[in-house]
Amino acid sequence: MDKIQHTTVPTNGINMHVASIGTGPRAILFLHGFPELWYTWRHQLLSLSSLGYRCIAPDLRGYGDTDCPAPAAQYTSLHIVGDLVGLLDGLGIQRVFLVGHDWGAIIAWHFCLFRPDRVKALVNTSVPFTPRHPKASLIAGEVGEAEADFGAVETGKLLAKILTSRNPDPPCLPKHVGFRGIPDLPALPSWLTQQDIDYFASKFDRTGFTGALNYYRAIDLSWEVMGPWTGAKVTVPTKFIVGELDITLKFPRMKDYVVGGGMKADVPLLEEVVVLEGVAHFLHEESPQQVTNHIHDFFKDK
């Protein structure tokens, strides 16, 4: 881990913290999700850099050591992809291999819609591509409401509950109970250490969760400004990986869309869908070597 370099890159009006390791022309850009940081890709940074890749994992806008603008309106997909294009420009990289997870997967899909010229190939995980529909899905909730729920639980315990959840059903908790209603873990699983939890918690204790939650608050605005991409398809070579126990497969008709071939219509260069048996949402943490192998197997000949 001490070989990973940390830099700050000015991009798109913010300062972005970037972790990187490796050299050479074959660069991989890793995009984390919620509630994560660059650190969630630590295993892949080390293993794939040893295979000859230049591995780059930023803290996305609103997370960790990257700037956290206050207005939720500054967290649309156009803003985030703009940050990443500026990052690549700042690093002198024209085209990258792209890997995303959770919210990072959503941003990766949109990156490929907006700027396919900057992406060699995509390995996306956990969150399937969702085409823009004529009607927006509304996300209710005022700024501060979710933060109060998160703040009712000690940060390390909260993150441990989220990162280790293996229940594929969406959580159903009374609003007045919130995250406090999720039982504490008897022990951390073997793939997640207290040191890992402490690192995540130290960053979220400093920044809070507002930046991370603003991605959800900007969903409707992203839908509005993405009108020009209605009906657009993802036209880069793609591999999709999801855990068998991932909550995303429980959404109505989603499993058939992912494993039954429906997504191929929206992602015509989708070459493979992989379902990792017995693995949950945070697959790159829970099964890091499997995920590394799948990434390398797909990118090595691209």
C-alpha cells in the first residue's frame, strides 16, 4: 500500500484527490460507489499494477480528500464525468480502460454515453445500465434528513453494516428507526478488517455524508439535462459483473434484463455477463482476486 501515490489534480473547477500506482500506456480508471472512496479499489490497484497497468482511483466529487461543493445541483452526471475528463486531460491520458462499481458504475455508463472516444473498454459491476426513460424517477428528502439518520449511528459501525450486508432484499426500516434498526455485526468478515473500516470512517467523520448523498439528490436534474442522450446506447466493448446476492438483481425485471439478454439491446458491445456465486454487492472487496482476474481477462487483448 505504501507504493500507492497520492496527488491532487485540479479539474472542472474542483481539486480531486487521486491514488495511483503503475506506469505505462495501459491505464485503468476506477470509479468507486457509495459509501466508498478510492480505497475500495486497493486490491485491484495493487494486483493490476503488477500486471503492467497504470491504475488510477480518484475520490469522486464530494468524497474523501476531493472537494465537496455544497449545492446538490453540482452533482449531476455531467458534472462528475466532466471532472473525470478533466482528470484524464490533467494526467495526459487520451483513452482509458474504465471500471465502475455502484454509483461509480452509473457514472461509468454515462461516461461511455458522453465520451466514448475516451474509453477503450469497460468492466462495470453491480449496477446495470438504465436507459433514459421519458419520465424521471423522483427522489424525495430534504438536505439534512438523511444526514441525521446516518449521524445516529457511529460512523465505523454504520459503514461496516453497509459494506458487509448480504441480504439481497431492499432494507425496509421504519423512518423513525432508520439505520439504527440494522443489527450490529457480531464480527467483521475475513475480507474486511478494522483497519479498513477505520480508514473509511476517518474520511466520512471529516466530510460527513452530504456530498455522497447529493448524487441521489441530483438524479432528477441529471435526468433533465441528459435529454439529448434519450435512446443512446453504450457503444464501447463491455463486460458486466454482479454478485448473486446483489440487491440490484432484486429490482423488478432486473435479473431477466441482466442475465436474460435484455441489456444487450442497450449495450450492443456487451460481450459477457458474469454472476459471482455467493457474492454480495461489494464484490470487489469480498472477492478481490476473482474481480481482478475478470478485469484482466477482458482488458488484456483490448
